[in-house]
Amino acid sequence: MLKKKLKIVFVASEVSPFSKSGGLADVMRSLPKAVKRAGHEVSIITPLYGQVIDKKKYKLKEIFHNEKIYLNSKESIRINFWQGEAMDSLPIYFVECKKYFSRKKALYMSGHENARFLVFNVATLKLLSLLKYQADIINCHDWQTGLIPYYLKTDFRYSKTLKKTKTLFTIHNLIFQLGTDWWIIPPKERDNGRRRVPHLSDPYIEKINFAKRAILSANAISTVSEQYREEIMTRHYGQDLHVILKNRRKRLFGIVNGIDYADFNPNNDPGMHCNYNDKTFQKKKLNKAYLQKKFGLKVDSKIPLLCGTSRVTYQKGFELLLKIMDHLTGLNLQIIIMGGGDKIYIKEYKRIARKYPRRFVILPTHEQNQKYETLAFAGSDYFLLPSHMEPCGINQMKAMRYGCVPIVRKVGGLHDTVNNFNPGTGKGTGFVFKYFNEFSLYGGIVRALEAYKNIEFYNKLAQKVMHKSNSWEIPAKKYVSLYRKIMRFQNVE
């Protein structure tokens, strides 16, 4: 008996290539396509950032003009809706509100983020009503979509179109819960998740916790790795929401992210100096020589080259790396770091780069990270991500695709995607360290350097890493299975 084809709507604040600030956009580019390829009816809804998204380039067409959207009993706003394609027969809809999404090039940091995304959430549900689209599942991604499950239980509970629709709220990073840092709000002023959402004219709107409301209201919650699911139910990683997550643990699931193997393929990647695959792995060294020369490092295939391509922040472990940089520069290695981040770390890394220009390079902008990311994977021997916490992480998966062996901490999605290498048995896909301190990190790096001394031994490991399957095919199947499970859930636990 054939199972019913599902109607699934993905909602997110960014979708690559239309808009992007981080890994969420990559997930939203790939996951809906994978679910579509699995035979389901899929659509995507996202904001139309007026100074970022080129309507002509993406051949967008306006489908609803100047629609009046009621935000509550007193406030309304005019919205335009546009449609494009993420792939053949996979529509992507854009919510255009020039007041909130067209004044700046930056996707976020407006100072009134909650108001912006409240409008987006209400407009999303209104769009589905206008389309008469009776979705089985709305998969809401991260805090910017967190009011959708709440509104389906309150303001939209009598909608004929959406009365049978279930919601899944996917947490990509629990640190981000609303438009400001949740911890700077005094405890007595924090949103309990149950009071009515105030009007946009009320300053308290910027204290409404979107993520908390989604966790309380969604039919189910998911995280982007199985390990992170366990971690966020603890005080240490739960970002003050561990209690309500633990209370809903029967509706909390973990599915690790994947990467699109069509987008990240060393055999045809146009961003590389020389293409290769596992059969022509020796060509990888040509990329290494090119990378070393391009960024002023000593051109020498015998020197292990490490790269880091992520935000330079405490979360990503760059404070630990900073503590041991003077020791590392005394070893036979080279390091390239790509990515913007905290100014205090960037300043220190720039100082080290000036002191050791033939050993250490930092490219402290997001644009450079994007431009040279796969070249860094293709030219480097090791990928470094010593995170304090890591919900999933996809850069380690990208690196592995290019035969760049990961050095990571055993946390979150890194725990789920990288197995510690045992030189005695030959099992494992990377060098994993356990504790969040500089000594543990240093030990992980030294173990990797020792493995590199036997280049044939290292090459076998790197080629094995290339075979590690991290495509979206398996995660997409798990999402579909979860969607079917959610459809059997009752609204009240």
C-alpha cells in the first residue's frame, strides 16, 4: 500500500542562494529539495529582503499585491507576496514588507527584530490561507518562525485552511531565542510564553521569546543532531529552556543535518585550483601548493596545513585556540582561519598573523569565507573546529567531502558525525578531543600531526573520510518519517 504524499511547508528567515548569513540558509536550500526528491509536495516561505534579493535575477513574480494583514484586533499592515522556484516544481514564496525587510542590506540586527518577524509569521499563515494550501506539516526553522505554532493554537485556530495542519519547530541553535540576547532581559521581565502577544506599539514586544512559545505550542520539536537533543535538556546547554524541553522530551527529536553532494563535490567544484576525487586523490596536493602560495605561506607539501572556516567566536572554540597559538607556531604546521567574528579575537589573531606570516593567516570576513571555503578544504590536510557547543555543524561534513580530516571536540553534532581515529585499528574519521580546555585541544592537534608524519597512512585516512556519507538522503527520510509520526499526534499531550 502506497503511503500518502505529504504536503510540507518549510519556513525560515534565510534560504540560500537568495539570502544567507550562516548554515541555516544552506540547510534550507538542501533539505526541502531532498524531501521533494523523496516524492512529496514541498514549498518554502521566507522574507523578501529588498536590498539583498534581486527579483529580476531570480525571475520572481508577484502573486498577491497590497494585501491587508491583521496582526491583532487593532493593528494591520500591507504585504506583497512573490513567488519563485528553488528547483523545478518546488515553489519558494517571499513575504515583502518594505518597512521591515527592505531598509538594510543586513538580514538582522535592526533593533526591532521581534516586530519584523512577528509580521513575517502572521503573513506566512495569511499566505497559506490566500493560497488555500492545506499543508500537512509546517516545518518552522529557528526562532524567527517561532510564533507560527503559537498562532496556529490561538489567532488562527479557526482557520478552515489550516485546521488540520501540524507544526514541527526545528532548533538550529538554542542560544538564539528572540531578537536580542535572552540573558540580558531581567528574569522578572522574561516572557513566560503564555500571555497574549502585545501590540507592535508596546515596547515589551521585543522581549517576547519566540523559541519558548514554539517549544510550548508546536506539535513536535526537533534539533539538528541526536547528541544536541540530549544536551539541551541539561542546565549546561539548555539556555534556560531545559526544563520545558525536558517536559516535552516525548515530542523532542534529533536528526543530524546533511550537505548537498551536488553543491560540494571536489570532482567538479569550480572554486578549486585542481579537481580530484578519491581515485585521483594525489591531485589534492596541487590545491595545497596553490593555497599556500596564494596566502603567503611556505609552499611545502610536508608541512601539515590546518584550516578553520567558521565564525571566530567563543562558541566555536577560538578562545581555546588563541591560548595555544604561541605553542602551535613552534610546531611544524600552518594554519588558515576564514570567517568574521568577535572583534577581540580577530584583533589577537591579526597580531599573531603579523608575527608569523609564513605560518598563520586569518581572513576575517564572511565574504572571504564563502569565496575560498571549498578551496581551503581542498588545499588543507586538517579541518579545525574546537567548539564549546555545536548543535550540528556542517563545515566538518563539507571538509570531509574534500578529504580534509576533522579535528573537533566531542560535542553536539560533531559527536554524531566524526568518530575518533584509532591508529591501531584504523577505525575512525577524525581526531576528537573530549574536554573544553586548551590542553585537550592541543592533544588532539598533536595526535593529528603525528599521523601526518606517515603520509601514506594519512592519505588512506583522508580518502576514507571522503567516503563518509553525509548527504541529505538519509536525514530527509528521517524527517519524512517524523512528519508522518507528527500527523498521528493529538494536539494535547
